[in-house]
Amino acid sequence: MSTEGASSRYSSIDLWDAGDIVDAMIEAQFDAVAAARAARTALREATLAMEARLRFRGRLVYAGAGTSGRLAVQDGAELMPTFSWPEDRLVLLMAGGREALLRSVEGAEDEVSRARRLMRRYVIDRNDVLIAVAASGTTPFTLACLREARRRGALTIGIASNPGTPLLEEADHPILLDTGAEPIAGSTRLKAGTAQKIALNVLSSALMILIGRVYQGLMVDVQAANQKLVQRSEDMLVRLTGSGREAARDALSRANGSVKLAVLLLHGCSVDDGVRLIEQSNGRLRAALALVDRHGSDAA
């Protein structure tokens, strides 16, 4: 497998000075970006399939081991505060469990039986989407998750850096990130890891945009869990509505922190009407605002 091979380009890296090592490491990251760009068609098709499956129901499931698993879990965990993705619609499966997020757990990636048990425990089914990530494309735990999820009818997406491997051949939507040999042979936390991070970001962020959790490039479903995010929510309201800071703060308070609802309140809606319009628009702020404008025109 190319991810396990040694590159002659870096065979003397231990003899280089620090500046050349740093330059080489940065240079290698461009391979990761190029690999992700080469996979853009596969990423697009996978995103569209995810959106069709998850618009109204179903869960987003991430599975992986080692570095790949940590990157996958990180991507999934960030969807809740960033886009208010419901916790009960997110499943994070890490070989070795929580302990493996902080340290290596010996033999965890080989636990096929545990992967199958997790699929049964979470009752993965045809409403769900599973994203399985493994640089090698052969990791037993990750592959078992994908196989069992697919057997249960879930939509499966496989992300790997070696062509012709089982994770890609058996996924409904294979995404090959062909990053080649690493600067440090076999250390796939480097180029392969960067490419995985890009692909995961693209998949989840594009999905959130398609299902209406982004408006005018802003994260209008953000959970204002700290002062920085409260400030960001106020800034978004001022930008989107032209209101003053105090009016934005008051609207956010009445909307219980929901930027979408606060926008509608600042357009003259009551709380109940705003909630109804958001539900009627399937969470899309642009569509909800169109309904406000239409009702205003009808009343005129």
C-alpha cells in the first residue's frame, strides 16, 4: 500500500537541518489538498446522497480507529455546537472507545466483533448514513462497521488513501484520497490525515449548507454556548437585519438564543409565528423570510 511505502524524496530527512524539514513537511501537505481536490466529484455525489437520506430523519454515524477515528469523531462532535445538529442524530464509533481518543489502545482496530455489537446496540438502519474512515482501507474494526451498516440498509461512505481496498470497494460512495507515501513512512497522521480532515470537513459542512443550517455564509444555527458565540450571534443579527446592537440582543433573548428565530422577530414576527414559519420552511431561513415577505405583500 502506498501509505506504508518509503519515499526516496525523504530518505535522508534525518540529516536535514530544521528549516528544510519544516519546508518538506509543509510541502507534503499540498499532496493532501491535491488528493482531496481530485476526489471532488466523489465528495459531491456523497454529499447529495447524505442530504437525501438525512434531510428529515436518520442519524449521521462516524466510524474509525487511531488517527482516522479521532479525526472522524472530532468532525462529528463539532456539528452540534456549530450547526445545532441534534445529539440523538449523531453516533461516534471509535475503536477502543473513549480511552482511545487520548491514547493508543492495543488491538482496538482489530475488534471486529465489537464493531458488530455497536451496530446492533445503536440499531443502525436504512435511515442512517455511516462515514467510515481508514487510511489503509483495510482496518478490521472500521471495515466491519461499514459492512454491518450496509447489511442493515444504511448509506455507507468509505474514505481511504489506498485504491482497490475493501473499504472503497464495498462502500456505496467510495472516496479515494491518494496521498501516496508519507514523509515519515507509514505515519498516516501526516498527509493522509490532512486529506481526511479536508474530506470530512467538506462532507459535513456541505451537508449542513444543503439542509439549511447556513444562511449568507453564516452559521445561523450556532449554539451560543459561551460569550464569544453570544457576541457572534449578535454580530450576525446586526449584519443580517441592519438592527442595532440592543435590538439584536433583545431579539436573541426572546428567541432563546436562536439566530434564525431572532431574524424573524426583527422582521416583525411573533415568537409563535416565527417558530411556525421556520418549521414550515424545513429550517431554511431564506425560505422563511420569503414567506414573511409574501405575507406582508398579501396584507398590503
